[in-house]
Amino acid sequence: MAATSVLNEPAYAHVFDQKEDVISAAKNGLSWTYHADKDAQYVLPNNSPEHIRLEQQAVLLSGLMNHRIFHAPVKDGPHLQCLDIGCGTGIVTDTMATTLPQAQCFGVDLSPVPNMRAPKPNVRFFQGNVGTQPPSQWIPNDRESGFERDHEVFDYVFSRLLIFGVTDWPAYIRTQFDLLKPGGWAEVHDCDWTYFNEAEEVISDEWSWLQTLHSICEGEKGMDFQCGRKVAQWMEQAGFRDIQVFKYKWSYDPLSTQEPGVREFGEWQVRWQPEMINTMIERSVTSGHGAGMVEHNAIVRMQDEMRKCLAPEKGKHIWFYVTIGQKPPGVA
Ligand SMILES: C[S@@+](CC[C@H](N)C(=O)[O-])C[C@H]1O[C@@H](n2cnc3c(N)ncnc32)[C@H](O)[C@@H]1O
């Protein structure tokens, strides 16, 4: 079935109205803020323009996936416990709670989750670093008590776009395995940061801004810019079974595709992704310590080159992978 437009849906109107001002405010000198966890390497900001970017991206990603965010065969039930790791604004946690109304849905993030929508009774948010802290150390955003157990807590563990946050992917996937009860499902949505043309040839190998980010974020921080395609192998190594992979085209081509979901995503990407990468370049190069003059000039050169490389182009895309796997029912 072809994807349909998300932009005309009343349910999403609030995500796209009056937001431009906030994003322009960011461009005109609003200070970005970042998470405060000294053990986390995540390089994107955590204040309101980034929240708006994430909300818009989430709506458009839903359109790209034909409104089917969740791929694992999880059935609703009264004792189901579901987790959204790196939940950002909580938009997927909220959708999860609608899709699985009898389940208890939890979101955890390095930064406090902003209040962007009416709270649902089956949603709770926590602050924590999934790379270094077990659930019992996550801080609830409400006044209720936290998790008592650290292993086999959840029936469904979901994460999306942790490419700039996870610094040891095999360990992260093992953590998901450990957090799941036997028979539970993991679902990971992430991309490979390699650009292709229409003929499926790699076009980004010579882009020096991207190679510089590769060497800083992968070489120094331990991220993996090809995590999307590798999740299946890490799931296999961790002991998951019934692993399945679904691929979506993350387009930079607003012009030639006829599919509304892909086209709208492409339109939004070419407009807003350079703003996101601008902040990422600065944060990665300076490690948050501020730039000297040499660094400042290098940053501006990288940003200029990046904007040229990410100009809209027929068939230009990266790949977005959805990988699901089940923890075998008899395994602790
Ligand atoms: C690109 S955002 C994606 C947010 C959300 N998953 C979505 O798709 O809208 C990545 C989020 O992961 C969070 N994050 C990164 N590393 C993390 C970690 N080690 N533990 C918990 N959250 C983390 C960041 O704070 C950020 O909110």
C-alpha cells in the first residue's frame, strides 16, 4: 500500500504550525543546551528547537513507514511492560501507549522528557543513561517509585535513532536482551550514515566533513555510523531469534518521487537536516569546550561543504533500517 500524506492530518497540525519562529530563533543565536551526563557522548542538543525538530521528524517518519511504526508482533495485554529507549520528546512512547492501551509504556532518556502532550495514564518517563545505568538507577519524572528489577523487566524494548548516542553497539544490544523477559521482542530503528545516488552507488566517501565526523564520532567516541545494517548481526550474536529487517529510503529528493510519504520526508530533510548537522559538527569538533579561531574556521568550512553535499538531488538517499528480534521464550 502506498504511503499517504501526514501533513493534512488534524492530529499532527500542532506539530507543524507556528514552529518556524522557534527554529529561526535557534538559527539567530539561541543557545543550544545539551544533556548533563558526563558519561554519555550524545552530540545533539536537548532544548526546544531540537524538540520541535524531533516531533516533526517523528510525524514524517511515520508517513515514510506508511503509519506503521511498530513492526514486532507484540500483542496488547494487561501485564505488558514496554520500553522506549532514548525516547526524546516521548512521541513514540505516547504512540506505543495508544497502540497497546492495556500495556504500561515507559520512556527513558538522558535528558528530561518535555511536556509536549497530555499525559496518558499508561505512560511514564525516566531520566537515565541506558549505557551505564540499569533501570533501578533511572530517575522517574513523576513522584512514583522507580524500577526494582534490572533484568527481564520488559516484554518489548524499542529504540530509534541512537546512532549519535550509542558508543558500544554490541553491548547495547546485549543490554536489550538482558532487559527483556523470555519471549519478549526488541525493535531497533536506525540508519547508516552513507549517502547513495539513484543507481545505489555510494556518493559520500569523498565528503571531507562527513569523514571528519566519522573519525571523531567513531574513532574517538565509539559510535558506529553503519549501525543500521549491523543491528541484525548484533542481535544474532546476543541470542535473539526470528530476526527480521525492514528497509526504508531516507530521501533527500523532494522532487522526483511520487510517494507522498517519501516526498514529504525528502522535502523536510533537505530543509532541516543541515541545521541539525550544523550543531552536531560544532559539538563534535569542540567537544562542547568552545572553538578557538582555527577550529572556528574549520567548523565553518565543514558546515559549508555539508550544505552543498546535502542539496536536494534526484535519487539521493541513505537507508533507514528497522530490525526486530525475539528473545527465545525459554532463555533467561
Ligand atoms: C535523535 S534523538 C531520537 C529521539 C526519539 N527516539 C525519536 O525518534 O524521536 C536520540 C535521543 O536518544 C537519547 N540518548 C542518547 N544516548 C542515550 C543514552 N545513552 N541513554 C538514554 N538516552 C540516550 C538522546 O538524549 C535523545 O533524546
